[in-house]
Amino acid sequence: MVSKRDLFHVSGPVHLASVNWHCPHHRRMIAASLVQGAYVLERDRQQNRHGTEACASGWWEFFHFQLKEELFDDADLSIFGAIYEFNSPVSIRTTAAEHAPKVVIAFRGTIRKKKTLSRDLKLDLKFLYHGLHQSSRFELAMQAVRKAISFAGHTSVWLAGHSLGAAIATLVGKKMAWESVYLQNFLFNPPIFSPPIERIKDKKVKEGIRITRSFLTAGLAAAVRGERKKSEQLFTILAPWVPNLFLNPADGICSEYVGYFENRKKMEEIGAGAIGKLATQNSLGGLLLTMLGKESEPLHLLPSANLTVNSSPSPDFKSAHGIHQWCRTDLNLSYSEYRYE
């Protein structure tokens, strides 16, 4: 029995027969669809769905993309990503279509099935311990992105990912930004290693916890030799890169990104802008690992970002964290832009 979520004509944004590549809503829904295509590719593989029984192709063919390559994990041989190439038909080769990406690389998140669960959970743990940059999946992703850039140019390459896949895309985007190559990133429900403070209803309690945390983080960063200068340099390099984050406040995995950025403003308001700036460049977990002599790469430390927050009611965790929500048109969305100066 095929799940409805795998069928584009049932669960996809079929209303987008005509795409405006300038429209952020259209870009969001297409990027989410291509990520879903990566999920369904792996589910097709696991369930031995081939030919007319395979479900994945609708998620990219509807938008005139071709599947150029599947990305396979070298540990469990699962499909963890897909490389798509835009093939605009003659009928829509307009000025608007020129703003479409030439290549999109999409990464799926964790699939809780026997064939993928073990490997995906190991990578989830690597994320928690700031070690995802040491995984072979990340290295394979980097190779794919460098190849795509050499083919299409960095301004025509998009990265997209959901959950664990968003973490991979974030890490790749940061690595390229350190080389002054700034890619378009679409990060759906990206995980952040932080308690889900955003889910606390009392605003003053939330602010108090975050302010206290900022003072602790800044104090520890100042105490670790060389860490303050290093973090300032990295943030300055990364500042021009502006990834797009798609968050749901009911999703404890990603919701604290909202507070991560909002807390900067609050620290400035109370006259502690310098402390807030230092705190936002560091993480408590990363600093502790550094003190223990271990290499770490805290993914959530981002200087700049565009945030899209979906505050629509989410009846359960699956709804709040799922990729399908970002293909919908009836969402209660808010937008914020953050730039590091």
C-alpha cells in the first residue's frame, strides 16, 4: 500500500502549474518538493518500487527538473540525496525562468525504517556531538556540490534539506561560504542543539533563560584561549551568506533558531550587545568540547539568515516537523531577516 505522502498528485503543490521564480512561496514549495523527492527515492528503493510503480519522479518532473544523480551513503547504500537539473521547456523560456536554478541538490532527513534507521541515527548522534563534518555522508555531499558548481556556477546552484538533511546542507553551505562561495540554501526544520526554550509560553521566562545562557556562553568563550578571536573571524567571513530557514515553533528540533536570532536584539536592548554578539558566535557545547581538546563544528552558529516561521496549528510532532507542511498554501507564516554587522 503506497502512502499518500509519497504521491505528488495527492500531497504535492499541484497548483503550481505556472511558476514565478521570483516568488518566495513558489521557491519554498519547489525546494520542499525536491527534498521530498529524495525521501521518496529511498522509499521506492526500500519497497522495490520500479518502473510505473515508482512514485518519486512526480516530485521533480512536474517542475521540469531531471534527476541527474542519486547520492548513496557508503555505509548502508541508502539514497540520502538527489541532484536535479532544471530543463526549461521552450514554452516557458522567459525572463522569469532565467532566475530558476540550473542545479538543485536535495538531502533527505532520517527515515525510521529498518534499512536506514541505524545509519541515520548514528549521524543524528554525530550532529549532537558537533561531529557531522567528520562523516562520509558530508564528504560525499561536498564532492557533489563542488561538481555542480563547476558545471553550473555557484549562483545557479541551490542546496535544500530537511531535518538531518538540512544539517548536511547547512554544513556544506558554511564550508563553501568560508571559501567566499555563497549558495542559496533552503533549510527545512534544521536541527539545533539547544533546549527548546521557544516552546515555553511565558515570554519573560524565555527571555530570562536566554539572557542567562548568553552571559554564561560569553564568559566561557572569553576564558578559552584564542576562541574569541577565532569566532569573530569566522562570523565575519560567513556574514554575507544568508541561508533561508523554515521553522515551526511547535517543533522542538528546530524552534530554538527563533530564539537564537531574537536574543541578539534583546541583548542590545538591555545594553549587553557586545556580550550577546560574543555569545551568538559560540555554543556552550562546542566550547566545552574545545576545552576537552576535541574538534567541534556547531552547525547552528549562523551570522545571517532569513527566517520563515509557520505558526499554523500543528496537532502533533509529525505535523510540526514534517516536510509536507512547506508545500502547503494555507499556512500562517511570518518572516524575519537577520544580518550580522
